[in-house]
Amino acid sequence: MGENFRKALLSSEYFNQPGEKSLGWENILPMEEASNLRRRAFDEEMRQAYGFKTIEAMWKKDDMVSSNWHYRVDDFVTIYALRRSHGGGHSGWPEVKFPQKNLDVPLSVSDEELGQALLEIWAQCECSRGPWPASLGKPKD
């Protein structure tokens, strides 16, 4: 998980220096197709683990983990938990009141440690109170 997260950060168009060549659609489209297949399989696993009748019903109640990274300034990424809000979007918890739902992680950590940080924050989401999906492994206590 950490390896894939790092790859997503580093392959972002925003990471390129101004004027650098883009990855190009011939490279992006196959990656997008493979990513969509993994995402749909993951969505189905979540649907079954949490007992939703449909994936669409699950999406209406999902929480998520997001991140901020100022790559030209900081050597760390901030990972934070978000909850589904009443309007259908996602919102975070106030960082001052809920510091455990935000985590600054140096990008110099190993992929395993980065993946563990993602699992720790995901465990802070309200939706993660149900059965833990087997494909994710377990967060450390």
C-alpha cells in the first residue's frame, strides 16, 4: 500500500518540473485501466465485508483518507481521515480537537512504514468500525 501511495505521489503531473514532458495518454490509459480493475475488486470486497446490498449504497456512506503534500517545500505528506457529510461530499474533523485523525509522515520512511501510516489513519475513519477487510492487513496497535 505504501509503495503504491508513493508511486501515485511521485508520478503525479504536479510533481513534474514546469515544461517537462507529460507521461502521455499511451502510458496513462493502461495504468488507469489496471487501476480501475483493482478499485472495482476492492469496492466489491468492501461491499461484502460491510454487508451493503450494492456498491452504490456503500458509496453513500463511505469515509476516505486523503493527503496534502507541498513537494517543493516539505519532505513529508499529511494524511488525514475524512467522513461522509450530509450533502454527499466529505469533510474532515477539526485538527485541534481530533489530532489523531491527521498524521505527518516523512517521505523518507520505508514503503512499509508509509503503508502502516495509511492504515492507522484509515482506522480513524468512522466506517472502519466494522469488519476489517482481509486484503488490507491489520494496522499495528
